Amino acid sequence: MEEEFHIGHRFKEYINSHGIKLQWLCGQMHCHRNTLYNLFERNWIDSDVLMKLSLLQKHDFFEEFSEEYKQKLELKRAKTKLHKNFST
């Protein structure tokens, strides 16, 4: 079974891999640590929050996640086409 895309986990991976301090990020986002911890556990993020994070990190999370979506969509289409070819 294919792994489900989890935006909160992906964002946490980005934060960790880039050495971003949660205290700094909380200050920039005007939020508490628990808010970020909760965000890491969600599989969705509001677009305004994602925009703020993208601007703060100078990283286009929208593009990154859009590419992930496109890859999964293409894979699903390929599987559907393969299944139809074997069904006929």
C-alpha cells in the first residue's frame, strides 16, 4: 500500500533538516510551541499558515506539495490504465 502524504510530517522534516529552531519559528509565527507540535501532527495545513511558513523560510511549500500531488496523481492514473488493460 502506498504511503499517505502527510503535510505536517513533511514540514517537520524540513524544519529538522534545515536546523530551524522551534523557539525562533514560534516567535516569527507569534504562536506557542504546542501550536507547532499540533501542526506537525496534522495531515493538512490552512493555506494562510502555509503561505506564512513559505515566506518565512523562503521556500515554496505550495510548489513542493503540488509536485507530490502530481506524482501521486500520475501513479494513480497509470495504475488505473494498467488495471483497465488487464480487465479487457
